[in-house]
Amino acid sequence: MTQRHEFPDLRRVQRTYTHNFEELLRLAGLEPRLDAAEPAVRDAWTKTKSWKVETRYNVGRSEAEVLDFLEAVAGRHGVQRWLKQFW
């Protein structure tokens, strides 16, 4: 949302220093676009939005759970692919 040569609002920039995906989606103004996205993308969002920094230290996940999460992030209908269209 920042244009080239723009000096962005400091408070807005500081709010982006978070791992809260729902807050980042809101700050980017992408909530309406997610609402309009295909169901597979919305399902992937539901799976990935609960990720927290501490999650990477959790052990005991099954291989199937990990693969399902990776598919939701980087798969054909994953959140990462959906987000890239707005870069």
C-alpha cells in the first residue's frame, strides 16, 4: 500500500510489525478481496491464519498435518499464491 517515494505514516508502519495474519490482512485492505476469493483460498486462509511464531517450536504434529498446512500455504490454492497477485 506504500507508493514509491512515499514517506508512510509511522504508526501504520509500526502496526505492520506483527505476525498476526488477520491484522496484516486488514492493514493491507485485503479483507474484501478474501471474502470474494474462491472457497479453496478461503479454506486455506482458515488453516493458516492461526499460525503463531511459537508454532514452529511445537513438536508432535503428524506428517499429514504438516503436509496439509504446507498445501494451505503454498499449494495451488494456497494463501501465498493468492497474496502474490496483490504485490
